Amino acid sequence: MAIANQVKDTDIKASIVDKSDVNIRIEKVLDGGILLIQLEFVDRGEISSANDLDEIQVIILSEIASELGNSNALLSKGSMTSAAIPLQYSLRQQQIVDFLLSSEVEIKFTFLAISIFLQLFVGFAMNLIWEMMNDLSFLISLGLVSIPIPGVASQIQSLLSSIIYLDLLLTDKWLIPWLDLAIKEEELEEDAAMNIFFESQGFQSMLLMYNLGSTSAFIILQITIILLTSILGILSLSSQRAKQLYAIIHPKVFWAGTIRFIIQQFQPLQFASLINIKSTSISGFNEQSHGIQFNLVASIGLFAFTLVSIPVFYRIIKSGKTDQERFSVLIEGLKSSNRGLAVYWTVWTLIKWSLMCIILVCLTSYPFQQLQLLSLLSFLSITLQFKVKPQDSKVENLMGFFNELITIIYLYTLIGLANASDNFQLRENLGLVLIALLLFALFANVLKVFIMIGIELVKWLRKKCISRDGVTVLRKHVRKYTQSMLTIQEQEEEVKDIQVEEKQLNEQVFHRYVRRKKISISNTVHNETSLPTTSLSTSMMIGQDITIQELS
């Protein structure tokens, strides 16, 4: 910190490699002796405007020394460092980015509050949102492709990915300081994002726990729930009350909840663990801090766990256990009537995500190979979507195909962007196309969710209205019958009408009313003594039918 305070603007020279020098001004010294430097470019629109990002090189022009108690700190003349320069925003784009960054916390808290409300009161709506986030996750992850994208598309993808991966708990404010305690200071200084593209999408470290963010909190919560459920299972051996509670919670929380958690957090688990595995050196492992060692071991364990879960899910589906409530989440919303590929669509989705993660992490230095492999994967996925039509709903099949199509168009736009490295205006236009594709896909999926929620609510209200109208109409029939004498033919027609109306009534209302009120059939027969003998049996039948209808 002391030596950083002695550095002046004239002690530093900054230049862009193979380009001109840069005006430099030291703003302030941050915690840890980090200099905050403002750079002024002559034409920032040309900075990192091609496929390869420009590098800035900083050189110390004069020797700087400082006393630190009984020791001295020395910053030697000629010391040099370099770093990649991200794509520069225009003034309007910078305003949009600043707005997104300033609104990020509010957006996350709003989505978290809505999710909790829907989960508690409108469960089916939350399921629709889970499906939407899973459908969009592949498209959003394409922001990790090692190609600089003009405009604010990357920033929008970063915000959407934090929502899709449920990174909503702001762990950088309260969890990261605790994690820092287990890692040496020099190790923290060396820690950085794998590259600028991963950093822009929220993966700002090479260590597992830092990149997991809110997922680490969800893991702890899920383990706690599993342990509490296991304790309840032990108590159920001696308590009937605990046994009844365990029978309800075990299939829904222990199994279904864990499976849903694995599917929802599959991508962040794989990304964070694979980044840590690829970035950590095995040499000198024993000399590293316990925090670094734990992150590597946990990364290997989590990555292996996610891969093993795929054949495990396949085996569960193949054995037909998805008929059980605890495993039904694996085929939720899918065509489960046949045993074709549709029933294994969740397994295929996890395989696709795994391949995508491996391509994006392991081929960070080969963007063209990334695009080629991801395009092949997308073509295979859209072909299967078109042929299999795995979802039960036609709307879901249509949206699945739509999302796959948007993904392919997005990839081809990225290919065009990679080939237009020297055409600045074309790159700007292609950047606008990418933003339009993202927003269009997001708007279409959100609109679909709102429409589906509206349809379900209308169905529910109509069902309630039909039940009420049915009871009212039947009571009118009863009053009409008691006021006039009907012929046998008219009585038979009346019986048929009442029987038709009976089918429209809700069975639950019927059983509730039966428990609440029992009407004696003999009273109905007594009221009809004036009928001819030949119509007595018919009258009794009508009386019984009216009573049954009224009970509904």
C-alpha cells in the first residue's frame, strides 16, 4: 500500500501493443495497493474491434522504493505488465450498461420475490418459469464464446445468466469475505478470470467456490434438507406422526427436490468445477493453502457427480420408476405414454449441456472450433426437437423449436462476426442483430409464460363458475317439478336433462356436500302422492335423481 501511494502519473507509461501510446491518469489507490488508472484512447471505437483483443502494456519508468518497518519495498525501473482490453462502449452504450449495473440488484431481488410467491401460491406457474429458463440457458451461455461482441449484448447475457442460474443472493457481499480467510493473500492476488469473456459473464475467478456464487448456498441448503429428512426417517421408526410426515416429505423433498436441484444447477456446477480443474496446476499442490486444495478436490467431485447423474437418470427412466412420485420430475411435461426418445429428453438435455460446457471451457483459445462444434450440436438438437416433439404440449414443442432456431441464427451471426474482423461498421450491425435476437427470444418466452398462466387461471375460474351455475339450474328444476303435474314422458325428459347436468358438476363438491347434508328420499316420495300409480316408480326415480343432483 505504501509503495502504491508513491507512484505518480509520470512514473508510468502505458501503450497499446503495436499501436500508439495512451494518456494515463492515476485516480486513486484501492485496498491491497491496487492502482485505479484512467486511460484515454485517441479513438476508442477501434480498440479491440477485431477478433483478437488489443493488449495494453504498462511500464514503470523510474525506480520507486518505500520502507516497510525493518524492510524495504522496491518497484524496479522497467517493470512491466500487460492485460487484454475489452471492447469499448460508445457513450450511449455506456449509459445502457450503467443502467443495467445500477438496476441489477433490484432486478435480482424482484425476481427472487416473484419466484417465492409463485412457488408458494401458484406452483404450476413456477414450473413454467423453470422450463423457460432451461430452454434459454443454452442461448445465454453462448456469451462465453471467445469472440468480442460489439454493443451491450454481453452485458445483457450476463444479467440473464445470473437470473437463469439463480445467482440472486449477492454472495459477493457476504460469502466471499469468508472464503478469503482460507486462501493466502498472494494466491488471491494471482487469482483472476479465465479470460475476459468468462469474466463478463460472471465467472470472475478460477476457483470453484467463488464462481458458484449463490449455487454454493443452495448446495448447503439442499444438504441440510436431506439431513433433516433423514433424521425424520429415523424418528418415523418410533413415532406414528413422524412416519406420516416422512411419507409426505420423503418423495417430494428428498428425491424430487434433489433431482430438480441437479437439473436447475447443472450448468453452473459444471462450468465452475471445470474452470477450476483446467486452471489449477497440480505441481506444488501440497504447498498450496487449504482453500486452494479444497476448491480443486471439490471441483473434481462435483464434475464427476454431474456426469454420473446422467446415466443414473437414464437408468431410472428405463426401469419405469418415473411412475413413482419421487422420480416423476424426470419426465415432467414430456410424452411418457411411449418409451421412445421423448421420455429420455431430460437425459439428452443434460448431455447437450455437458458437451457445451466442455467446448466453451476447454477450447477458450480456439473460437472458430468452438463455433463449429456448437453449431453441429445445435443442428443435432433442433433435428431431434423437430422429429421427436418430446413435450406433451404443442405450444411447448413449438417454443422448443423456436429457441433452437434462434440459437442457430445466433451462432451463424457469431460466425459472420468472426469473419468481419476488419469491417467495423459490419461488426456494429451484427452486434445489433445479436442484441435483437436475445431480446426477441426473451420476449417470446416470457410472453408464452404469461399466456399459459392466463389460460390456466381462466380454466380454473370457468370450472368454478360451471359448478355454481350447475347447482343453481338444478334447484330451478326442483321448484318447477313441485309446482305442476308432469306426464311420464315429460318426467323422463326431465330426468335426462338432470342427468346431463349431473356430469358437469365437480365430484369434489359432490362428496363435500354429501358429508355435510343428507336428504331423505322418502320426503320426496311423500310430496308426490298425488301422482298416478303408474307413474309412482318414475316419480321415485325422479325424486332420487333430484336429490343426487342437489347433493352435487
